[in-house]
Amino acid sequence: MRCSAAGRGVTNLPTSVRGPKIATIASRPIYMVETGVFNTTTNAFVVGVVRHSVAGTGAGAVTPASEDSEYTSVVTPFTSMSADATVGGPFNQASIGAAIGAGVIWTYGGKGLRAPAGTANGFILNLPTGTGQFFDFYFVWEE
């Protein structure tokens, strides 16, 4: 089932190993099909999409929406993290301009980017340069 969630990082500043995240559950993988990031300030920054293999600790839970009103997502996205994750190299990375509303949308063909079942797995929107910056974001995934 296709689900989505959107938010603004407001709790803990993103870093190279922390940021808005979405994680799998023990019994089901997820497939990221689209994600977007938009600047909320007039400071430029660099953002990336990475897969994590150690989840860290999510903060600021976001209630996901489903395309089917009778389906409830089993995944909980978070606006930030209060403990570091173990991440791999970026699937995507972009420089976001120094203007409110500047942003990027990444879409993934086929089934999308797969995060295997297991509570330690998922995706993070990180800041590879480590410079803290809040931003608006959204995730679209298949469960």
C-alpha cells in the first residue's frame, strides 16, 4: 500500500548521521518511491538520502497517510533523531539554494529504494556536510 508523510524538522538539528527518518518494522520491508526537501530559511545547505542499518532514536513522530482510507500504515516516520544512526553512502545528494522554498524532489523507478525488514533499517534525510539546518520534507513509500 502506498503511504506518505510530511513534516518539518524542529526538534533536533540534522547532521550527517541524524535527520528526518522512516524505518521498517521487524516483519516488513519498505520501498521509498519519492522524497522531497525544501528550504525554510535563507541559508543554503546540502542534503542527502541515505539508508541506515542501525536506526538511532527517532523524535517527533509524524502520522502517515495512506492512499486507501481503510489502511493504516505500520511505519512511523520521524521529524528528527535524538541519537545517531549508522548510515551508508548517499543514494542522492543536492545543494539546496539559500531561498525559502528552494528544494529538490527525488523519485525512484520500479519498486523504489528498498529497506529490508528489521527495526534497524530505513532511510534518513541527512546533511552530509554536517551543518545543522531545519527543512520541510516528505516521504512517499510502499509497504
